[in-house]
Amino acid sequence: MASMHLPLGLIFTNPPAAKGMTMSDDWTKRATNILRELHAAETELIGRGVILTNGKAGTVDHVFLDEVHGLRISIGGHDGKWPISTLKLLDSGFAR
């Protein structure tokens, strides 16, 4: 999961030029990869019980993409969104 915590600014800074690809193709490929990883995180996390480093606990309701923090999660019964890096413990049960 650590690789998904990169701020978007780091992902898009100075993209490498690919031979035979236009800048538009490169950006499309990058955007598609980001959305694929977001979907994978949603599949893995939504419905799972978690404990955050600040002691908040509950079930993951939503996964968000934040251009400053990378992935963020919201937990049922708690107001706010937390960076995925604050996840301390993930239950070993099955995702929905």
C-alpha cells in the first residue's frame, strides 16, 4: 500500500518521454493506472474493519483520491477523511 500513498504531484512531475507516444497517450496511460489502483484499494478496503494510529476504529465507508495525501479513507460513525498511511490495523476478514 505504501506505493499508493504518493501525492499526485510526485506521480505527474516531469513525466518521461516515451518513444512513439504522444504526451496525451502518456497522460492517458498514467490516469488509467491511477484509477485502476483506486478501484483496487476500494475493493480491498471498503467494508473492512480498521484501527487508525489516532485510536479511531470502525468500518471503511469510502476511499478517496486526494492530490495532496494520495488515498484517504472515511470510517463509519466518524466525521472526516484520513490518509491511508494512518491505518494501523486492518481486520483479516473478507472484503464485501
